Amino acid sequence: MKHFLFIALIIGSIACSSSGNDPDPDDTDPGEEPGTSALGKGQPGVVGLSGISAWDNLSSSEKNKIKGWNAIFMHQSVGGDLEDGSANNGFRFEYFDMNEKPNGLSGNVFSASNGNPIEKIQEFKNNALAHKSAVQIAIFKFGYADINDGNLEQVKTAYKNMIDDLRSQISGVRFVHVTPPLITIVTKDEGNAAKMKMAQWMKDNFKDKDVIFELEEIESNNGACKLGSVWTLCSENRSTSSCPSKNQGVDAPEGQGHLCEAAATRISKAFLMSIYNAGK
């Protein structure tokens, strides 16, 4: 009998010791079921470089809240880099389209080609309205070839009309506005100045009610990388042979703006933080 009690005490001691070595429950929290969570009040404003460390400083349970919100994200190329970076951080965007209902973090690539921003705006509006009963957070991203001096004012008008229409037709929808991605400029500007104007316009018009993901600030290290007064994509962020984009390959020496996979993984933390701020 004494021998049996002794063995039982040893087993109990091992069990207690083992449970004491379990990971913090906060580190193993699988998060919310996709599309099941109500949004909080939210925190409008601009999320830039500081959003990277802000995301790192969130607990796992707070980060995982975004998995429970129906967020739609439509994009091309650099948006794919952001999706890949998000997946590397444990937050994968699942496919949705006009027929496939968004469920949690959901993404799709525009069928309208780069350089056709008005068509992209209409396509995004159609997709959002097709799922107006489900969409909680809407995220539209321009491509790096969409905005130039010649179409800037037209794009501003079309974009604002889309946002106003969706805000009036989708009850309670939140927006994350993404400042247009920069390209690498070495010898001359090929549209970055126009994109900077669009970014400032977004902040002037929407930062008091929505979240602005300031991609340009992060890509240029807040203007540390520039040609004259025009911001450019920093060399450490661009897709090169030593650090290519996961799915977009290697950029030309000038005129493109895809993200190195390591940079995309880092930058996407601020993107995820923008979604968190929109719904927290």
C-alpha cells in the first residue's frame, strides 16, 4: 500500500511539473472563428511605421480578434505581397468573389488590369455590395501603376463616390484606406509625386472616421528614401535577386514596386494593425 501511494505521489508531481511548462495560453490561442465576432468602437487614424511595433506589442489573443471579423481586401501585385506577409505572420486571407461569401479575412485580385483604377473602383464596389450583409471591414488598394498626374483628380472623385456609396449602403461598415504603393525611382519620377498627393488627400478626407494604412510612409522609411523631394521605395524593401517577392519575382532596376518577402512580412504587421484598429 505504501509502495502504491509513493508511485501515485511521483505521478502527481510529474503531472504538476508538466503543466507548469505549458506555453502561455495567450501564445496558443487559436483566435476567433472566422466572421463570428462583433466589432468594437474602432480607432480611426493613420497607421504607419509605428504600426509594426504596435502589432508586435499586442497579445496573441488581441491579434487573433481580427480572424473573427469579415474583412474584404482587393488588390493586385503589391497587395499579394501584403497577403503573403500576413500569412507568414499567421494571418491568412481566404478567397472570396462575387459568389463566394467572405468569411473572416478574405482577399481577391482585381480582374481589371493595373493602370485602370476606375474599373477597379467599380469592381470593388460590386463585390462589396454583393456581400453587404456580411462585410464588416472593406479594404481597397490601388496598384503602383494606377495613379499619375493625368488621372489624379478623376481617381479622387471616383474613389470618394465609392466610399460614400458603400458607407450609405452597408450598415456599420469600416474602411481601411491604403495609400498607393510607391515604385523605385532612380533617374526620374514616374508617378510617385501623384501617389503622394493621393495619400495626403486620403488622410485629409478620411483619417477622422476611418483607418489609413500609410504604406508609402513605410516603403520610403518616412521619406528617408527619395529622389529630390519625391519619395521612393527604399532598396531594403524592394524585390531583388537577393530578396525577391514571394510570388512576383524580381523587379526591374527602376519603375516597379514589389516587396521583398522579408520586407513584406515586416510591413504586413502594420497592415494587420490597421485592420485591428478598424474593428477593436
